[in-house]
Amino acid sequence: MADALGRLSEETGVLVRRELEQARAEVWSKLKAAAPGLGLLAVGGALGVAAGASGYRVALRVLEKPLPPLSAAVVAMVGFAGGSVVAITTGLQRLKESPLPVPSETVGEGAEAMREAAEHVA
């Protein structure tokens, strides 16, 4: 009995190390798949900031020639907000299409391996 428990303990340690390595690899793979979507979200945020900081004033000056100041401000705001929304929406869609960065496959494999190890010892 002590020998069987020793083998179980040793096999469990090996199994846990292997499963942790597989989980790390799976999470890294899923994060790499999500990178383009995250990049697009960053671009959308940067476009939003740039739109508010610099382009807005230039657009106001151009639009104030044919429009009253308030109308020019609204037109500029809608234009920049639209570009930001397109980038953010595209980024979110890409993120929805990529798998979650959790080791779901490895967890399932680990549970199955633990059941097999327990059956082998019993």
C-alpha cells in the first residue's frame, strides 16, 4: 500500500508539472491569437485621443468658415467619434472571434489524466 501511495504521489507530481506547462503554452497561444484585436483597440483609443487633442482644433477652424461655431464643433466631433467607433468595434469583433486566454483544454486533459492515474493505482 505504501509503495502504491508513493507511486501515486510521484506520478501526480509529474502530471501536475506537465499540466502546468501545457496550461502555460495554451494561455500564451490564446493571448497571441487575441493580439490583433487588442492592437486594434489600442489604435481606436489612440485615434480617439488624437482626435480630441489636435485634429479637432484644425477641423473647427476649417468648418467655421462655412458654418457657425457650434455647428462646426458638432460636425468635427461626430466625424472623429465615428472613426474611433469603427476601430473599437472592429477590435472588439476580433477579440470575440479569438479564444479566451484560459487553459480550458489543458484543464480537461488534466482531469482525465488524474482519473486514469487514480484508476491505475486502485
